[in-house]
Amino acid sequence: MSVAFIGNFMYQKPDDNAIGSFDLLLAYFKIEHYVTSDFTLYAMCEARPTDSPGILLYNRLDEICKSPQLTKSYSNICRHLVT
């Protein structure tokens, strides 16, 4: 499954609506059993040499994955930060 955020997140933070939509999408996928509790989230830059999704969104995804709401639903969620 792939999800795209539209914008340049090297210099601009993703807005709360985009992040909220992402949260809802993950919740829907869990309800419909499209993803399991051992779901792992990767950013494009973790798969190939690119700046995508941009450092400001990348850091925000890490915060989302550590949120109590998401870790409650996906107890084994894992983020592998590229340094």
C-alpha cells in the first residue's frame, strides 16, 4: 500500500488536515483488515535514495507512529529512521 502527501515538505510542514486524513486512513485500513497489527510504516527515502517525503513530513510521521492512539492499534509498529 502506498500513500502520497502532495507538497514540498522540505520547507513546509504538512497541515493538520493531511495528517488527520492519514490517521483516518490507517484506522479504516485496520477496520477493514487491510493491514495487520504488525504493520510497518516506511517512507520513500527508506526504500530508495530520495528526499521524499521531505524532512518536515518525515519527522512528523515518526511522531505519529509513536502516538498512543496508533501504538494502541498497531502494537508492533516500527519506524526505521534514516540518518
